[in-house]
Amino acid sequence: MTLTLIAALAAAVLFYAVSVYNKLVRLRTASDSAWSDIDVQLKKRYDLVPNLVETVKGYAAHEQTLFTKVTEARTSAMKAVGPAEKGQAENQFRDTLKNLFAVAEAYPELKANQNFLQLQGQLKELEDNIESARRYFNAVVRDFNTAIQQFPSNVVAGRYHFTPREFFELEAPAEERKPVKVAF
């Protein structure tokens, strides 16, 4: 009777450990998949930006410094690895794109150009998709990090070397949260 009880208890502990391990693997895989989704959206944006730059160049050829900055920021963002480095590079890239659109505002015929408007619309859609992918990634990372820190799953996580993941965060949250200035 005691031996049966011990065997049942050992089986329950083993079953629990296996289910916790599988949950952690599932969350880690979801985190990897979410990061891959961000990469796909960023790649689309990286492919779109040269077309946008070329369209603006046709109207504002004298803005060569800005075009160089956009290209450098794009290259830097493409080379960045990991959520922290990628987040920093993406913030710089986004800032140069804001400057590009500011230049476009000075050229009414560019703002009316159908190709420019189409590229601008695609970029806005991509930015929305990137934001959505970032939110999902951070939610999965939050769930994963919480699971590996809570008892008793932290015992299984420590045994099998599950380590916390980085969030994809804003570089300067205070600056990013300021309201956008709109002037007419």
C-alpha cells in the first residue's frame, strides 16, 4: 500500500515536471515565432524604404544628407541583433523616416504624387503591423519570463536552463510618449 502510494506520488511529480517543461518549451517557441514575425515586418519595411527614398529624391535632390542618413539608419537596423539592439536601431531608423516625411511636406507636387501616396500608405500599414507584432512578442516574453520565475515551475526552468528573454522596448520611453505636435 505504501509502495503504491509512493509510486503514484512519484508519477504525479514526474507528470507535473513534464507538463511544466512542455509549457516552457511552448512559450519559448512562441517567443521565437513572435520575434520572427517582427523580423518579417521589418524586412518588408526595409524593402519599401529605398522606393520611398527614390520617389522623394526625384523632387528633393538637394536633400542628399537626409537620404544618406536614411540609408545608414536602414543598414544599421538591418544589422542589429536581439531585441535591445534592434529596438535602439529601429528607433533611430524611424526618426530618419520622420525627417524624410518632413521634407516631403515641403513639396506639394510630391505629396500629390500617386506613387508617393501609395508608398506612404504601405509604410503606415507596415508600422501598424510592426507595432502589433511587438506587442504580441512582448506579451509572449512576459508569459515566458513569468513562468520561469514562478514556483514550482522555476525548479524545472532552472534544471533545464530556461533563461529570461529580453523585451522589445522603446529606447527613450519618456520621449516616445510625448504627444505629437501638429501645426497647420
